[in-house]
Amino acid sequence: MAKPMAAATIRPMKQRLFWIISAVMMAVLAFNLPGSMAQRDDDYSFVRTLVDIHRLVATNYVDPVNEDKLRQGAIDGMLGQLDPFSIYIPPVHQEEFDNLLEGSFKGVGIQLDQTPDHHTVVVTPIDDSPAFHAGIMAGDIIEKVNGESIDNLRLDEVIKKISGPIGSKVTLTVKHVTGKEQTVTMTRQEVNVPEVVGYERNPDNSWNYWVSDHPKVAYMQIKQFTPNVSDKVHQTLQSLSSQGMEGLILDLRFNPGGLLEEAAKIINSFIPPDKVIVSTKGRNRPEHIEYSDDKDKLPQFPLIVLINEHSASASEIVSGSLLDNKRALVIGQRSYGKGSVQEVMPLEDKSGELKLTVAYYYLPSGRLVHRKPGATDWGVDPQIVVPVDAQGEEAILNEMYERELFHRPTTTPSKPTTTVATTTTQPTDPQLQQAITTMVGLIVLQNEKSNTTARVEHPVAQSVHELTTAPTTQSQ
């Protein structure tokens, strides 16, 4: 009987020692917590309860517990009451997170989001990534990772399961928008996110930006707002302007967003000084209004922006701000509705980072970009709506990918083709076709106002006739 009594005597001593250490930790935490004394008392009470629960679980649970999982579970449980964009980034994943902001990361190349009912949805695959080559498309629902269901997992937990070292494999089970399920195995690799591309590759693999020679209409696609993308956009447009560009189609479809400052610089180059670019406001963040200035201005040419339901975040700011400032015509489908501002806050003792939603974006008109639960208005509504179904979106993405493929090297100088985006057959990309048709009309009207003779040559003219007689668009 001596051994059980001894054990019973030692256990309370250990518990008291554990509680003394925990109490000291709570006192230190409470002393350093910001806010009023009442708030500190409330925080102290919460921390004490949390530590008490942790102590009881650690000492009394029927099976041994994993301390790391307990701590992570406590953090996930707290952040799980917020939106899916507020996440804890442990030190082991900080480099990967930073690389994503810089436009490259290790993985399979998919942008993910989570619906209110915890379905993990593919916003868009990254061009030339393992996910794209495996046939994963925008709108697909991820159901399993390595054969395990991800139901009710938070977005950051799903990302952790999909992430891994370069060269390792991961298997995803996805449900396509058609309802068909598919299981694919991919090898993780370094994924570089392309930033600015033209319409297609020339024979020498340089970019051809022209979709019409008469009039000269350029096409540019911004895939993500990574650092310095505004400089690349500005340099490219300056070059195209020097070549006689009369109008620009800026394609932001399937663009998941990126850095707000890059989006603001691009907007600024298009609009006059002292105009509202965007504003942000949060519960504990004062309203901040970003105004345009007189730096890095581009010539005033007709501008059309293409968006769809996969245009999110910074791409919504660009399209919405240019629309509200009456600088661009927007064509396509209503955007995604991701208009929240996240701040990355480093935690003490290098224990990771907290990416927390602290404010919302508002367009110059005052419209909230973010789609809140139950909302009927969100994102950016195009002035000309051109609906495209899931199969149509897949065809558009495949066509974009094919146009971006490199050709074999050639010594023959490249020559831009004439109006390659318009055809005499049923268009694969009706949204782009509508943009070209509309742009030609805008340029013709502008030339007539300035008493300039406008001349539209085949095949644009034939394309215009086809598209204006086919009921493929609807105005809103």
C-alpha cells in the first residue's frame, strides 16, 4: 500500500508546482497586456481558465496528449470564430508564407478559399503549375488530401496538408463543377507566379501584345499583384504607347489579388491627380483614403478591364476604382468579393506570425468590396455582363495556357500578327471578343470626335458583325 500512497502524495505536489508556474506566467502576461484595467482583468481571467484547462487535460486525460497539438488546437479554435483569412503562421511556415507574398512558393500551385460551410474551393490554379497540368480548375472543391477527408478543417489546416517539401508527392480528390470527382497525384515544386503577360508568344518567344492592328489595340493580363508589378506594367504600356497603341484591354480575370500598394500605383498611373483610389476602414483602424498624385502618368487612351468571378482582392480594387473614376469600361462577370485587409503581426520570442483581418476595402463610390455572409451586393459589377459557364471558363484557361507556351527557338525575326484574337468561328473567349468589339467602337467614336478618319479592316470588321448579331452579352 506504500507505493500508491507515495504516488498520491507526489501527484498533488506536482500539480501545485505546475499551478504556481502557470500563475506566474499569467501574471506576467496580464502585466504586459494592453488596454484598461478592466480589460486586463478580463484577459487575465481568460488566460487563467485556458491554463487551468490545459493543466487538467495534460494531467488527467485518459491517453497521453501531444502538447504541440493541444496548443495549436487552442489557437485554431480561437481563430476559427473569425474569417478564413485570419490565420496563425508558425515559424516553420513563415518562409513559405513570405515567398507567397513575393510571387513564388513551394507546392502544387493553387489559390484556395473557404466557403461559410467549410468547403475548400479552388480560386484558380497557377499557370504551368502541377495543379494546372493535373487538370484542377477554378471552382473545384477539394474533398480529400492523401485520402483523408478535409471536412470542417480550417483553410490554413488544409494548406498545411497540401504543402510539403519540393519533390514530395500529394494526392488530392476534387469535385469539379460538373459534379465529377477526380483523384490526382502531384509532385510539389517551386512555383513561380507570372505577373504580366501579353496575348500570346511570338515565334521568338517574346510577347505579342496586339489583338488588332487596325486600330492598334493592345492586350495585357496581370496575373497577380506581386512586388514591382506596377513598374513592369508601366514600362510595358509606355513601350506600347510609343508603338501607336490606341486602346488597351487589361485582363484581370482569374487574378487572386496581392499587394494593395502595387494595385494603387497602377490605378494612379491611369487617373488624374487628387482622385480617390481606395479607402480602408476597420473597427480599430481609422479610415485611410488613398488619393492619386501626379507621378508616372500614362497617356489617355480608351481602357477596358476584364473581370470574372475569380477576380479577387487587389484585382477588384483596380477594376472597381477605374470604374468609379470613370476611367475604364468593365466587362465580364461580377468579381469574387474578397475585400478585407490583413496585417501580418510578428509574435514575441519569434514564435510565429498572426495574419489578422483588421479592415475592409471601400471603392471611391463607398461600395464595400467584401462579400459578407448573407450579402446581396459585393465586389465589382461590370457595366457589360458576358456570362460564361464552368465549361467556358475551362476553355478560356486552356486557351490562355496554350498561348503562353514557349516555341522552339528561331532565328527569324518575329512579326506581330494581325487581330489574332478575333476569328470567323464561334469564339472560345466571348468576354475577350466582346472587349475587342467594344474597344473598336470606342476608338472609332473617339477618332470621329477628333475628326480623324477611322478605318477598321478585316478580320475585326467581320468579328464585329458576328458578335453584334449574336445574343452573347447582356447589359447591366
